[in-house]
Amino acid sequence: MYQQYFGLAEAPFSIAVNPRYLFMSARHRDALAHLLYGVGSGGGFILLTGEVGTGKTTLNRCLLEQLPANTDIAIVLNPALSAVELLATVCDELKIDYPSGTDSLKVLTDALHQFLLRNHQADRRTVLMIDEAQHLGFEVLEQIRLLTNLETDEKKLLQIILTGQPELASMLARSELRQLNQRITARFNLTPLDEQETRTYVRHRLQVAGAKDGREIFSGAALRQIYRLSAGVPRVINLLCDRAMMGAYGRDQAVVSPNLVAEAAKETFGAQGTVGTASAAPWVSEATIRGAVLGLLIAAVAVATVLWVGKTGRPAGDHAVRPPAIESIDRQALVADQKPAATAEVLVARVDPWILNAGEAELALWSLWSGQALAGGLCEQAPDAGLRCARSDADTWNAVQANNRPAILDIRQPDGFAGKVLLVSMSDSAALLRAGKGVCQMPLASLAMYWRGGLSYLWSGPEGWVGPLSEGDQGSVVTQIVADFSRLDGLPPPPLDVFTPALTERVRQFQQSVGLEVDGVIGVRTLQALNDALGVSPTLAMTFERAQPMGEVSACL
């Protein structure tokens, strides 16, 4: 229903298990490694626990896809069975013949034993996977333990994987089940996603569903809200996102807001509006308090800066290398000079050349990247030039500086009108903004009074790149990245289109050298850092020369 409204090919947040939407967080990869180790260790039990909706079933499906072809698998999805019913179900799954209607554990066990021996002689392995194992009774668990007694002199004949909620681990810790507990060769407790993983998870599913690069369907505040209300549980994230996107569609809103997420939580979870976990806190009071504190801090910094500037003629702590000193600022005169717009349709009160409307800001940013005319919207034309539109939810200057690219900032003027500014360059204390055909300079503390948080920017990505690349990926995108690293190293590029272990190690070295998370995966931050290292993208330092007019840089205010 709403997917067409957001430009998607399909609904991205279905709770049905779909391998195309597989998202492997660091803890999911660790869990999979434990499972694979347990299966390869040759017998015994493997235990996987986790709260409802954390992805246990998805992880099990991923495990099944990675098992060798010579593996026979029996999957029990409904473990609320007696010992006889469980053994009969296992025999049915493995297509083992046994007398119809038998209620003899010995008959069923003997039939299973003969099958396991034949499999062993044929060099085949057998795996039994039991889901929702916390529902197993003590008698059934003891019968399952006895199945691991089926062995040869060299190895166990049956590998058993128990999957369940955290209470399963508590149940196995009881003294009457200590023999089974001692036979567990690998165990892992799958915990929910953290806040950054939650953001990445939501964007991953949107991309798989066909979201265009650079389009933000959920605001940064909405994503924070989703994390607080879902506690990072993927299934709950899906429910919240699906309902919130439906609400945005019904209200004709292009971006999902925190209010829509809160409404979705109330409709999904009832009046309480949370999943009831310890990490899920009421969002209204927290957001209100944080916003009030942030506003007071910004106001305090701005007042201190104005007083300092008025007294000394330069901003406090100014140790900028590139921009010259800033003239003193008369804040009262500035506000008095800002006249209201003539009509309600005008979005920007035009009092200074550094305050831009949306079209002017996009044109100014485009001119720093391309000499071609901007015929339409920035994000629509960017792909034709090999560029990508992106938006960050940053609300600190550190994050803007780390982005290291010219960016459009959303501002709100003192009279309430909205506007845009184009950040051309910045130091620790001052920003250079596009003003007409040149640039002007403003203290960061002053600009903070206008900035509403968030920034839009362009970056250059390899042709055909649609998402993170890691070891084993293939295609022309890998070839382009190999060529970039070869150019960085001053070597001829090899004809390689496969992401090899050697490339993983080179990516890790590069990530470590530029201060990024060292994971060997080529994502947006790694690609942007690679562009910076090769000098193919305008950075905050480079764009100063491109935008600087003849003569001195004047103060914006």
C-alpha cells in the first residue's frame, strides 16, 4: 500500500523471514560462528538463546544454508510433544520407516540408530534442530540427551541444535539436567541491536526494498525514537517502522517523524507505547529534557561569544588556520534589520546573501562539484555525474567536520522563517558560508543559534555501488575499488573482480590509518575516506579556494 508512495518495490518491514533482507550485526556474525563451530566439532549439543524477535530463526536459516551438501537435517518447530511424538517427528523429517502407530521408544530409537549408522558409513552427517526448545519437558529433554549416546568409537552420530528464549538456559542449568548441560559444546545468547545497528538495520531493509540512495524516509530523531521504543529487537523494529510508514502515507508526509513513531508504538503495543524492556524509556520526557538542555547550552555559548566578540573584536578560542579574524557583531542591530517576509508563501526572509532558499543552496553546492548546469533537482541529477545525495542527522560540529565535505545546513531565523546555508569550510571556531558569488565568515557559536541540526551533501561513489561490500562479493564495483586502492598504493591495478581475503586485509589497514572502525567492509564512510585520500572529492579545505572571491573574506553578520 504505502511502498509506492515512498518509491519502494515492496514492503520493507514484513515480519516474515525473507533471506533477501538478512542483516548480520556483529553479534549475529559471532552467533553464526559459534553455531558453525559447534556443528563442525562432531557431536553434542549447540545452544542458541535470545529474546523473542532478536533473529534466532533467521540465524538458523543462515546456518542451514551454510551446512555442507552431505548433511541431512530434521527440524522440529513445535516441541510441545511427548518423547514418543518427538522421536516419531524426527523419523518423519528424516524419512525413516517405522511401524505405523507404534508408541515404543525402543522401536523408534532403533530405527533412528540404524539410519545414523548408514549415514555415517556414507560419509553423511545428521543434524537435529529444535526451535522454541524452552517448551520441552524434562522427560523429553532427557530422551534427547540419550540420543547423543548414539555414537561410534570416533564420533557422535547426531548433532543437536537447541534454540529458545533465555529461560531455556536457566532451565538447562537445573541440577536434574546437568548431564545434558555438560554436553553443550557451543552456546550463544543473541542480544538485541544497539542504537547504531538499529539505524543501519532500518536503512538496510529500505535499500533492499528499493529506496533510492540519499533519500531519508526516517528522520534521525525518528530512528532514535525507534531504538528507544523497540530496545533494538528486530521484530519490534519491523512492526514500528511498518506502522509508522503507514501513518506517514496516510498523512501525506514524505519523512517519518518521531511523533508518527510514538503513535505507531501506541497502536502496536497499546497505551503503554513500549515493548516493556528495561532499556525502553518514555520518550516524551527524555526528548523534552534533552532539547531544553541543548537549547540552554547553545544560548549560553552564543551569549558568551557575543560578549567576547563585542569586547575583543574576535571570537573566543579562535585559533583558525585558514579564515581571517572576524569583526565584532551587534546582535541587536542584526535582529532589528531582519524584516518579515511580505507574504506567507515566502519561506526565507532575505536579509543577508548567505541565507539561501532550497534552489539556491542546491545550485551553490552543485557548482562546487560540477561545471555543468543544474537542470533539475540536485538529487535527481547527481547520479548522472556519478554522485550521490546523502543526509546526515549530525547535531554537533565535530560530526560536520568529520564529514569533511561542503554541506547544506537547515537554519531557522530569529523571526521564524526557514532557510539554508552552504557550509564551504570551517575551523574549530568559525565557518565559511557561501554568500552570493563569494564567501563570508561566521563564528560557529553564532551559526549554532540558527542551525536546526542535520546536513545534506554530495559524495562520489563507484558506479553500480548499492551497499556495503565484503569478502566474497563480486562484480565491476569490486574492480573499481581494487583500481582505487592500486592507485593509492602507486601500483598497476590487477584484473580482479572478486573481494579476496587480501583485499579485506588492505581495507582493514586503510580503515585503521584513517581512524575508521576496522571491519574490512567497504561502506559509505570507507568509500568517502578513500575518495579523500585520492583527492577526487571536494573537501572542506579544497572548497574554500573554489568559493573564495577576489579580496578579503568579510563577516557574514
